[in-house]
Amino acid sequence: MSPIFDCRDEAQLLTGMRQARQAIARGELVVIPTDTVYGVAADAFDHQAVARLLAAKGRGRQSPPPVLVAGVTTLRALVAEVPEPIERLVEEFWPGGLTIVLPAQPSLSWDLGETRGTVAVRMPAHRIALELLEETGPLAVSSANLTGMAAGITAEDAQGMLQDSVAVYLGDGPSKTGIPSTIIDATSLIGGPEPRVRVLREGAVSRAQLRDVLGDLLEPDPGSDEEGIPVSAPDSGDASGSDTAAADAPEASEPGSS
């Protein structure tokens, strides 16, 4: 069984981080803690590693993983454009539980799956994840679980499901909240006929918090029309059924989980 390194112990942290970096460089998978739940990570620019990640979870190319980054500079390198309203959101909520879907930079040579030209990006608020990202560059990261099972909130949870498909497990105790990130689709802010930010999944960042920053650029809340009159909200389905790169956020609870 692949080892778990308890990163709360300094000696294990140093050894675990070294082995995690080496595993990523070899195209292998690593489980890491984030500020939400544990994620399974691969080099975002190694298409074979990304394919291994999807296979380990039992997912196909129609569910591309989001990408975790160490900062805003990397975000700018990965997306075609960062609209001013998104700049404000990033300033307010990063690092933290907000995943943003934008058109991907077309010149990038990567293959995350059927993204339809988009990428979902987040900067996590976790020291171990950020340190690893600083050393490896962007990582494709999905929740550390098998499809259809609850997302792992400990390294042991993840190991019990993913086993030897992962080379290294970095542990940092139980996830602090277990609340998934909020996923927003901001693609229409770039050349869209009706610029609007859609919430694909509400999680760590509430709609009210988003509206404080975005105002009317945020879609109307479910259950009300533009004038605030209650209406029947359509069933938008789970974020994992969307046709964007937000299909499987690293901290998302899989369908059928709690």
C-alpha cells in the first residue's frame, strides 16, 4: 500500500513533500489536503497523468478535473482573460473556496478532457497544497474518492478508496470544514451577449457573498425572477453534470454522497 505521510510531523512533512514532488514529476498521482476536502492531484500538463487521475476515480473524459494554482499570476497564464469583476472576486475570496470557470488560454498544450475550451481554476487556502503548487506548477486536482462515494475528509479515507493508484498520500488530519468550494461560470463575461455569472454549485462562498461583490452581474437567486418575485426554479442538476471544466471540482462531493 502506498504510504501516508503525516505532515503534522516535521520529519514526515519533509519526506512526504519530497516524494510527492518526485511522484508528480514521474506522472504519478498524489493525494493532498486542501482547505475543503482531500484531493487527488496530477501534473495538469501531463495528459497521461490526467488520464490516470480520471481512471483512478472511475471517471471519463467528459468530467475534466479543475486546476489548482498557487496564485493569481498562474491564473492569468491559464485563462484567456480575467474580467474586472473576476479580479474583484479573486481579491475577496482567494485563497479560498471559490472555483472559477473561464475560457482557457488557447495556446496551452494540455488535455484535461472534454472541457469545451474552458478551465476551472482555484487557489486553495492550505499551506501544504500551496507549497506543493509553488514547486510543481498547476495541478489537476479532483476529490480524493471513487465516483459515487463521499469525498475523503482524511488521507486514510482517500487511501481506503484509491489505494495503490496513488503513489503518495499527504495527511494533515481531518479536513477543517468538508464544505466544497463554490463553482461559478464566468465565461459569458468575455464576449458574451448577456454577461452574467452563473453559480454551478453553492458551497464555501454563499450567493449573498458573491452578490456583495458582483451585484446584478450575478444571476438571479433560485426561486425569484429579476424583480424578486418568487418563481419555480428550474432543476439545473448537479455541477458534475455540467458541460464545463467544473465537472469535477477537487473538493466536490460525488453524486450519491452526503
